[in-house]
Amino acid sequence: MLTDRFRRPITYLRISVTPRCNLRCVYCMPPEGLPAPRDGELLTNDEIVSFVRAAARQGIRRVRLTGGEPLIRRGIEDLVREIAATPGIEEVSLTTNAMLLAKKAPALTAAGLTRVNVSLDTLDAEKFRRITRGGQIERVFAGIAAAETHGLTPVKINTVVVRGVNDDELTALARLTVEHPWHVRFIELMPVSNAQEWGPGFPADGERYISVQEMHARLAHLGLEPAEAPRGNGPARTFRIPGALGTVGFISPLGEHFCQTCNRLRLTADGALRPCLLMDAEVQVKEQLRAARDVSPRLLEAVSLKPAGHELLQQRYPEARHMAQIGG
Ligand code: SAM
Ligand code: SF4
């Protein structure tokens, strides 16, 4: 069993398989996008798989593929297949904007993917296009439908809540869970390289953040009851509208619960291990993987560097990467 200095079991690995994306959400990427990766900059499938094998030997049991947009990586199905077949790995899941999910769901299921988290911040097609700088909302719904048809369930929906952008839709988004067995999770906006202007009609930095406490209070009229969390609901606190098929979760990166229950390591697409999403410390593993050297010492070093908690409340923000380069 892999545990850190604070006795938290580390069983979960999030892998960003590409920093690139077919969308440019305002809180995640600059409007001009990110520079294209250089030749050889990103880990190959073989390198990622050899890292996962080493991680599984140390006690990692669940893997999530993220990005950037994981479904634009060529050979993503092969990567899923190899990770799913790795001894010790019990579950492979994926976080996606769902633009390509309808097309890829059958192959992903066949490859051994367990389930998907879909990001969706609004039910309004025009607002969706503005937040994502070009996305088509009907593709998200087609993607969710395909995920359900092909057994990539339970579907979780991640919603980043931003004041003046989608906080007027909290009730409508929560109500999706009444008739659908979906798990909608409201997430606080994190200050990760996104303080700049987002464009016309979007609030300024400092006016965007809403706490989960406020979100919860604004949903009081739904009579939310504490509920058992679906598997893999991570740091979410989980509730149910009475009689609903799905659940409503709240994820508070700025609150305590988030760090106390942290069970994860992150691997970036260019081969850096991040002990903490919200701090810039990294441990490089690319050269080890390229030279076929044992990466276990680096992995243990990354675990040993996990802090008790982030320092956002002390105004120490991560600045080295955009969220799309970390994977959320
Ligand atoms: N492209 C995929 C997607 O959007 O689901 C996977 C990568 S994305 C970086 C992973 C998650 O991080 C998404 O649910 C996204 O909404 C969330 N995210 C991105 N930037 C964020 C921020 N600044 N604060 C909170 N969540 C953020
Ligand atoms: Fe792309 Fe996901 Fe970031 Fe949106 S949140 S820009 S879909 S990586």
C-alpha cells in the first residue's frame, strides 16, 4: 500500500494524455490556445504504460485519463486497452468534453474503459459555445447518450460554477438528476493561470468565484438529502433530490475536505509527476522512462512531496501550467 506522510493512501493516478484540446474553455485555456507540443515532448503510449505498470506495482489501483482533451489523442483506445490489462489496475476512466464521445464510445468500451466524466457547465447552447469558445452542446448530449448505451456508467457530469455565467442554472442542472441516473458535481472555480480577461460578457477576476456553501444554500429549495457517493466520487460531498435517480455533488478545492481525502498523483503529458494539483512542485519521469530505468524511486519521491494541503488561502497559486496541461 502506497501512503504519504499524512497517512493518506495513494491509490489513484490521473494521467493527462495531451495538453491539446478541441475546445478552449474560458477558465482553462487562453483564447489563443496553448503552443503545440514539440516533437518528442509528449510521452508515447509505451512510456505511459510502463509508468502505469510501475505505479500499479506500488499500489495504484485506479487510473483516469484526462487532458487537454483525451479523445483527440491518436491511439487513445490502445492506451485504454493496455492500461486496463495492467495487473493491479482495477478501473480505467476518462474525463472528456464529449465532443468526440458519441463516435468513440463503442471502441472505448471494447478497450476496457469503465466509465466517463463529462464536463458540462450550462444547458444553453449559445452559452456553451461562448464558455467553450466554439463547442456544440448537442454533441455533449449525443456523447452522454452513447456512453449510456455502451455501458460507460454511471455518467458523472462536472460543472464548474462561475458567478454571472452559469450560477443561474444551478437548479436546472441539479434537476437533471431527477430523471437521469447522472451524478452532477458542482465544482468551485480554481485559480490556475486564468486570472486574465476571458472576453466580452464574462466577469472580471475576483468576481467569478462562488463557494460550494453558497451553491448549496441556493439549492436549499430542492430539499437535498445526504446520499451515498457513487464509486469514485473522490472529494465530492454527495446529496440527492428526494426520489431522484442520480445525485448532486459539491467539490470544494478551496475547502478542507478536498485535501484531507486526497488519494492521487498526476502525470502530465510531458512526463512530470505532480504531487498536488494546486502547487507547482513536480518530479520528472520522462528521462527515466526513455532510458528504461526504474521510475519507482521518482514515484515514491512524488508521493513523499505531497503537501498536507494547498496554499491557495495564503494567496500562493500555481502558475507554471494551465489546467489543460495538468488535467484537472
Ligand atoms: N477536456 C476534458 C474536459 O473538459 O472534461 C478533460 C480535461 S479538463 C482540464 C478536466 C476538468 O477540469 C473539466 O471538468 C474542467 O471543467 C475542469 N477545469 C478546468 N479548468 C478549471 C478551473 N480553473 N477550475 C475548476 N475546474 C476546472
Ligand atoms: Fe479543453 Fe477540457 Fe480545458 Fe475545456 S476544460 S479547454 S474541454 S481541456
